[in-house]
Amino acid sequence: MTALVIHALPVLRGILAISALPGAGGDYDADLAHLHDWRPALVLTLTTMSEMVAADAGDLGPDIMHIGTRWVHLPVADYGVPDAADNAKWRRAVADALPALRGGGRVLIHCKGGCGRAGMAALRLMIAAGEAPDAALARLRAVRPCAVETKAQMRWALQGGAE
């Protein structure tokens, strides 16, 4: 079993982090306890429900909310990007995440492995927070070298200044 690793960096006055899907390493309960102790203000889930169920994390949303954390589910296929129909959910996630980060809170974004999708969303959020794209990517990859895996993910992330 592998414990959940939270890859964190400062953004605005808060902490932005990416991770793998809680439970993906084989111990959902321990991962959830770790999240509870880390105390994120918001968890943004980019995994599909089938990925969550396969990792015995099908109740992640209610479990996250039970520990007092806001939860946004924006399912994106592995190696994919959100489509136009997901724009409203993304805007809601940004509307929750940026104030949390400005106020010194913690925001966790995860996908299945904690690389491509999570990195893509974290980079876009960092750009929306006012960071220059190249500097933001360098900072993100300093804590998680695999962040943002495909050209399509990079294109989507670079739209962050338009939030």
C-alpha cells in the first residue's frame, strides 16, 4: 500500500496542492484521514466515477464533505481536458478556489495519478491567480515533475488568464 502524497506549493496567501486519487494506493481510509488532517478548504476531483469506484473511492464526494471540506467534481477522461460543457463547473471551482487561496486556505486538486489532469487544473488556477504561465509551470513541476502530460492539457491550462 502507498500512502497519499500531497504535492504542495504556495499560491497567493494559501497552499495549492495536487495528488493522486485517495485510495489509489490501496488504503482509502488512511488517505481520507490524511486529507482530514491536512484540512483543505476545497477538493477538486478530476477523476471519473468509474476510476473512483475502481479504487474503492466511490463515496469520496460525500466523505470529503463529511470532513467539512467543499467538494467539486469535474470528471475528465484520463489524458483528457474538460470540454465546453464543463465550463460552468470550472468557473465554480475557480470561484471557490481563488478566495480560499487569497484567504490563506488550502486547495487540493487530484486525478487518478496526480499528474496530467491535476497538474493541468493547478496550472490554470495558478495563471488565473495572476502568475506568469512559464514561471507557474516551473514552480509546479518543481514539486511534481509529471504535472501536465499532454499538449491538449497544456493548451487548456494556458487559458487560465481568461477566468
